[in-house]
Amino acid sequence: MAFRMIFMGSDPIALPGLEAVVSGRCGEIELVAVYTQPDRPRGRGKKVVPNEIKTWALERDLPVYQPEKMGKAERLEIEAMAVDSILVMAYGHILSQKLIDTPRLGIWNLHTSLLPKYRGASPIQCAVASGDQETGVSLMKLVREMDAGPVLDVEKVGIGESDTALDVESRLADACAPLLVRGLPIAHGGEPELQEQDPAGVSFVRKLGKGDGELDFRAPAKVLARRINGLFPWPSTRANWGEVSIKIGLAGYQNERAEADPGTVLGLEDEGLKVACGDGVVFLKKLQRPGGKMLTAAEFLRGYDLPVGSVFESREMTELVTAEHVKG
């Protein structure tokens, strides 16, 4: 007899894991419904379109529910489905304790960090921006406290020096499949062995916004390069020159000493646009001016006059990781 499961999620990062579920590789599971965010305006044209999770579900003739919030009516709706478990990943709704207690085998959550590190909304970006060499996906049992549930299993992935958040997100998406193949049969086995999170290792990351894209060239070059790569493609970082805000898409760094003020453009090299920092130099590899396309540094400079000696403004950078949960 197959286990009856609901999936709740709104981000395409979950698709490889969902494919593993419906393929039968995670055991005998019947995916009876998919809950995802309501259709929203997307893209430059702000056209209302379904997200990738909804599209995937409809292509497989799965029932799709898109409530604006998860209230009593939704809980009773789920109770009537008599599911054994619920799988959640990047859903975007807070689930009540009564809902958490509804499925007999619990609610299981996929979170893209090696918990207890980086609980919260932006673990991928912050792992890259922090210079971590490794991250992963954690499969944990859901509790009311954010990302605080005991962990069943993890799947680790590496982070390269030139990886952006987009690169790492792709590998984390693929990592969900083997994690669920191992984990869901155990989760459905009755008494899974869970590992409580170590309170001493807990850190938090919040939802990021455009204000997090400022760059302070007085910081060490490696800090800037990691932040640029970690915040690409969202919310992305920018270098401000006069009234112009130039978006940065990829960066590298060297520890060489620069005899120039932080933010000074030193010239174009094979590695990118060389800019002085408080310690070392950063190479801006991809740049985009307002209304333009993201280009390599050489392509960018062929159509944009940014003379050697120009100075990018340094602006204070926000903290991305905290020891305590900060809403926002």
C-alpha cells in the first residue's frame, strides 16, 4: 500500500526531488496534491503566470491548491485527504501546530543548508557570500520554530571559489533527489532516528532585498568577491560611479597590494576590471549598466567609458548572517 503524501512548495529547486518521488525511487508514495503560492505577476511585463511547481503538477494531472494563507479551512481540507505525510520545500507560508500535527507520519522539510547553520530565507546566498567551501540540503522534521526541527539526513555539495549562488542552487536542487531516495523510506518507517540541532551552531539569515547589494570597496577584496558571487542573481550587487549604478554579475580577487584608494579602477586585465580594495584587488568579471545586458568586462568597456582612475563609491554593507533571528 502506497503512502499518501502532499507536497508544499513554490520554487523550482524542489523539482528534482519531486521527480524522484513520482518515479518511485523514494518508495511507494502516492503524491495526492500539490500546494503552492497563488499565481503572481512575473517578469518585466508583470504578466500573471503559474510558477514552475504548478506547471509541473498540472502536467502530471495532480490536484493543485493555491491558498493565500494556510488557515483552518485549509487544514480541514488536508485532514479530509487522510495523508500519511507532507513534504515541504520553499513554500512561503507559515504552518500552524495543528496542521503540523495532522499527518500521522509528520511534516518533513527540505532546507538548503547544513543545519543548524543558516536557518532562514537566504541560506544559499549567505553560504557563498560567507566563503564557505561546503553546504548542502537538510531533511528535517518540521516544528513550529523556524528551521529548528531534528534532522534525519543531509546531502552535501561543494562551493567553488568562482561559484555564484545560481551555480550552487542548481547543485542543491540535484542533491534533493538522492537525499529523498534515502530519507523518505526511513521517514515513513515509523521510528526514524533523528539528530537534534546543536544550539551552539545556530545562525540565522533573513530575506534579502536590493539594499543588500551595496559594496564597500574599503573591505578586503575576497569579502567583496564572495559577496558579489553570493548575491547573484538576486538581489545582485552594484558599483556606484557618480549617478550611475552598475550591476555586477561575477567577481574574483587577488591579494596583491594596490597603490590606490579603495574603489579606484586600475584597468582591464584578462581576469576582469581591476579595482582597488582595502586589502587586495577585486576583478569585476561581468557588468551591466542600467537598461543594458550583463556583459563580460571587456564587452562592457567597449560600449561604456569608464576611465582608469575612476573611483567607485564605497557604501556600508549590511550584515547577512546573525546569531539571533531578525525578521526581515
